[in-house]
Amino acid sequence: MRTIQRRTFMKGSLAAAWAAAHSRAQAADAQTADAASPASVTLTPPMLQIPAPTSMGVAWGVATLSTGFVDLGTKADLSDARRIFAGDGGLRALDSAALAVRLTGLTPDTTYHYRTGTIPVDFRGAYKILPGEATLSEAHTFRTPGPASPSTFAVINDTHENHPAIARLAAKIDTFGPAVTVWNGDTCNHLDQMPTMIQTLLNPGKCGLAVSRPVLFTAGNHDYRGALARELPRLLLTREPTERESPYWTLGRNYALRQGDLALLGLDTGEDKPDWRGEWGGLAQFGPYRELQARWLADALERPEIKTAPFAVAFCHIPLFDDSPKANPGDLAEGYASWQRQCHDLWSPLFERHGVQLVIAAHTHKFRFDAPRAGRAWAQLVAGSGCDTKPGRELTVIEGKASGRRLTLKVHELNAGAVLGEFTFEARKERT
Ligand SMILES: [Fe+2]
């Protein structure tokens, strides 16, 4: 018989205890949570994902088959907390890798306090399910985005499972404290071992990267590779279907978010070789996926809160052009993309029409800035890498901040302790 370690607060049936003694349990939780060690049933700190004005995702890695919940309130002691369980419909979640809760019904521009609870479940059979006791995480805070939120962001990319490098990036981000971190693809090399995936995706840098500052994830080519690539949404969440129009229910990776004066637009360039290449074994269909994103983008750019944002910045992993005639546009029979021609041709006209000022890309591990020019009104900033820690290589984090009528981008390079570039953008023309 398996013994489940009991570390915290509730006795007996958790559900019954919760229904019968909510306020008493809350008080007990608050007193005992600090003494509990969540390490036995949780593998990672909570990770905030896909912030939205009225919703927020929370996911965390678990060590054993578990269900779980998030306690959410506006008071620091969580005395006004409501408890939201992971799961859909009539069943609560039961997962041996990660648990996730989408918190909904939130108020924009508001600070919330939360903690996670993890309940190990000894599932012996259809009629013999033995829940353990809940282990609580520490309490953390987050702020929902909205027009009054800070107009700030950070960008990291191409971290490729390098935890020490990510820890350095995270420490740098803490020095300027943006509202949100964009994780611009290639979190991994490939996805084929769940224990590694849990650490890579939910514990990057092993430093609590996103316990209080949410992550906006835009997928890179490597994030689609490996036998477990289709398990990625268990860890890095997609948006709920109810958070997008029905023609776009399959586009869970795209986002159009108003963050202060910024409209942040997330696009997915997909794999770095065409769908028909033999490497994919007939399992790739990124072509129509990119086309559908263009239709979504056209609608998203018309949304009032996006249209009225003084600044519009798009994020995608693979650059959208490269002036070198030798650069591979991602639709050739050989090699791999250093830019993505199909995405450029689909999305660039929309950037032009709606005054998107900047595309921030990744993928090449080499910083460059392409200023606007005749025929292309938008700039492209290609970041360095998030995993190259050797002297002379580029370990970069981008700091973005809008203040007054000006957006400033600063590209920090951590190996040399230098700033590779600083770029400013005027507010776009008022759009009604
Ligand atoms: Fe890449």
C-alpha cells in the first residue's frame, strides 16, 4: 500500500471540509501554509501564463497523480479567497505531470493574491479513489493587465533548456520589473521526456520566473519537435476557446493584449521547414495555420482596445524577413528558415495597414535591428539568444517601456554586461 505523506491542514474529505467550513479552513490554511513543505507533491513553483484583462492562467508541475486548485483573493491574507479547482465540466483534473487553472471573472488593472493547492490521489479503481491532503504553495501576487497597467515588458527567447542562463535573464528582468515577460520561442531542444519538460517549461531557470509576472509564450520551431510535442499544452497553456471568436478556436497560441499604452500581439511562425519536407513524416500543417492567423490578426487589430493603443508590437519566433540573398525563407527543399516568407507575405500588409511599429523576433541567436525603410513601415528587432553563456556570445533580454508618447526598447547583453542597442518609437497615428 502506498503511503501518502500528509503535510498540511485538512482532514478527511477535502470537498466536504471545504463546503462545510470554508472560513475556518481558510484561517487554518493561513496559519499552517508556511510550515508546510510543498516539495513532496509539487515539482515546480506556480507559473502565471496568458494574462488577460479578466483572466489568468496558473500551472504547476506535480510529482504524483494529483488534483488541485487555486485560492484567489484580493486580500493579502487570502481571507476573501475563492477556491477554483483544475478541471472541466463535471470532473476535476487528475494529472501526474502538471495541473492548470484558468482564473476567470477577474477585474482589469487589479492586484490579486493567490496560492496553489495540490492534492495527491491514490487512484485504485473506478470506485476506490483515495485523495490525500492538500499541500499549499506560498502566497503570491499578480496584476491583471488593462489600459491603466504599466506599459512595460521583457522578452527572452531561445532559452533551449539552459536553466543557469535563464536564471541570469530572470535576475536582469527583476532589475527593471516589467509587467509581463514574453517568452519568444525555442524553450527546448525537443519534447520527449515529461520530467524534463516539467522543469523546462514550468520551472525555467528554477527561480520562480513567473510566480508574480506572467509569461506570454510564442512558440518556436523547437517547441513543435519530439514525441511529446502534442503534450505541450498540458504545461504551456493555450487560451480558452471562450476567449476567442469561434473561427479561431484552434488558435490558442495567439494573443492580442492591451498592456497600458501597448498592444502586444503574439503570432506563431511554426516550424522552420515547409510542411512537405520529409523531416515531418507528413505530420506538419503549418501553412494553413499561418493563413488562419492572418485572418485572426486582421480581426484582432480592429478590436477597440488594440486599435486605440498608441503602440503596437508583434512577437514571433522566426524573423519575417532577412535582406541577405543567401537567407533561407523557410520554403525551400533544403536547409531551414532564417526568415519566414509565408508569414511575411500574410502578415506584413496588416502591419502596414494598422500601423504596427515593431516586430520582435528571435531564432538566429544573433541580434540585429532592421529599421523601417521605403516599402516597409515597421521595424524588426531580432534578439540574440537566451542560452549562449560563453564570452563573446549574445545572451540577451529586451526591455520595453512606453512612457508619454514614446516607446523605448533596450537590448541588454549579459555576457559582456553591455547594451547592444536602444531604439525609440513615436506613438502611432490615432486610430478610431
Ligand atoms: Fe528557433
